[in-house]
Amino acid sequence: MNIEMPFFSIVLPTYNRAHLITSTIRAVIDQNFTDWELIVIDDGSKDNTGEVVAALGDQRVKYFYQENTERSIARNNGIAKATGDFICFADSDDIWTREHLSVLHKGISANNFKAAFYFTSMRWNFPDLRKDVVFESPVGKNLIEYVIENQIGTPTQCFHRSILEKYRYNPALVINEDVELTTRIVNEYPLIQFRDITVDVIVHGENTKFLTRDYVTPQLRVMDMIFNNPVLKDKISAQFKSKTYHKLYHELRKSRVEMLAAKGDYWPMAGAILNYFVHYPTDPKNKERTVMLLYNFPYLGPAVKKLFRTAKSTLQKTDG
């Protein structure tokens, strides 16, 4: 195979991340494997992202500014500008280990550079703990169901450029756009896993999930889109569809209770809790939701709080 320069093109969409993006780009510059280009697509930032990128002074880092169009279009524009044989993605708040591209290059070479969807493993970095994420092997699995269930992190992904010349992100989607794209890809191309942990995903208050008021409803819409895709729908089992919807509706009802409780909207919250009880009567946290309901009950709430606290204090004295 004729490998042209660069071997990897890395597409990095960003928006108002001048305070975070230096660490992400430095992690790319510090890669052990050096045959790459980094395409930064600034999706209409109002901060000094362009200046921060320029200050890094590496000619392999290419900066492009566009009016704000959201990340699906930004990634598609980055793909269009890519010149490498393999295209990877980075997020502007996550960090690659120094071996990320080396692991990919070694694995791609071992697979004879074939057109496939390759991915590594990652680590969640929460403020108080770290959690490794290494999925089960996709070998022998229904690959469409596999990428839906596991939602492979975009910064771990790498594709032969011919795949992304054929398939692009749906510009109408801004949540689970990567899942929707990968279902179409694995319907036609191999999915190859490398178990090495090469991406640190940083969890913070500016992650998309935390900035989005309702993160679940858009996911339900994406599942509707996938499950009704005439090319895919007969390749996904009815059992898997049911399980996926059940999980998302469970999350939707739970998040609605939490949102209304935070806002102090008692009657809507009470309705949401009762709705939750009907659908999930055996949920182990229903006792907590019952207390939440009673504590927030108008007029009666303070009395219930006092009663619970008195009972708790009495029990502690008895135990003492």
C-alpha cells in the first residue's frame, strides 16, 4: 500500500475552549508516532482559541475558523480538509497518551492497512476517581448493536479515509451523532479493537452532557432514526430495541425528577415521582424518592422533616 504523508489526519472541533485546548494539542504534539497533521476546526469561538493554537508553533497543526454550526458539521469540514490515509478524532477537553497513535499505527499495520473502523480503549477521569473502560471484544457480535450499546468514545476512533469519504456525520445531530454514524459504518466495514488504554477522558462541568438540559430525548430520537433506517432495522433484534428504549426512558424519567426537584417545582416533581413509581416500582432508590416527595410537600413538608429527624435522633441515642 502506498502510504502518503501524513499517515494520520486528526480532526479536532472546538468551541470556546481556549482554556482547555492547549493540553489536548500538546498531547498530540508529544506523540511517539510523529507522522500526522492536526486539523483544528474552530466552530465560531468568541474567545482567543486561534491565538492559543498559533502560540503552540507547530506547522503540523492547522487552524480553521468557521461560523458556529455545531460539531457534526465541524467534523465533516475537518474530514474534507484531511489528507491522511487514516482519520482520527480528538475532543478539545480530552488527553491522548503518548502511545495513542503508535498503538493505532501498529495495529493498522498488523491488519494490512485495510479499510476498517479501528478503536482503542479509554479511561474516565472523574474529580475523585479514575475508571478504565475496556469493552468486550466485538468479534462474533452484532456490530450494529455493539456500537449502540458501548457508544465507543470518539477520541478513541480511527477510520480509513475511504470510509469517511462515503459516510459523514449527520449535520442535524449534535448528541449521539457518533453513534448514528458508526452504525452505518459497521454495517459495511470491519470493527477492530485495540485494548490498550490510550485516551484520558476528562469529566468536568463543561462536558456536553452537563451543559445540555435534556440529554436523553435527543438520544431517543437518534435511536428512532437508527431503528427505522431501512438498511439497518432488520439487522437489529426486537429484544435489543426494547432493552435500549427501556434504558433510555428509565434515564429520562429519573433525570426529570432530579431536574424538577432542583428547580423546586413541587407538583410537577410529585407527578414525575409517581410516574417513576408506576414504571419502576422495585427501584432500590424509591425510598429516597418517597422522602424527597414528603419533604417537599407544601405545609406538611417541614413537619415531616422534623418527624424524621426526631426519629433518627432517638434511634441514635438508643443505640448509644
